[in-house]
Amino acid sequence: MKWICKMLQRMEAQGEDFESRLRALEGWRAEKAGEERRISTISAGAGGVVGGVVAVLLRVMGGG
């Protein structure tokens, strides 16, 4: 009977370890997705600024 209890405790500890690793992985993926979203937003903002500058230059130079 004692070995069954020990085995159950060991299995529970392994389950908790697995769950903590899974939560860490989920957190890492969420953080990674946030970084990618932030980089995409920055790139889109920079593209808009560059496009605006080009439009102004074309107007000043008489090309548009």
C-alpha cells in the first residue's frame, strides 16, 4: 500500500512539473507574439512617415 501512495505522489509531482513547464511555454509564446505585434506596428508607422515625406517632396518639386 505504501508504494502505491509513493507512486501517486511521484505522479502528482511530475504532473505539477509538466504543468509549470507548459505555463512557462505559454507565457513565452504570448510574449513573443506581443513583440512581433509591436515590431509590425512600428514598421507600419515608419512606412507611413516615409510615405508622407515622399508625398511632400513630390509636391514641393512639382511632381505630384
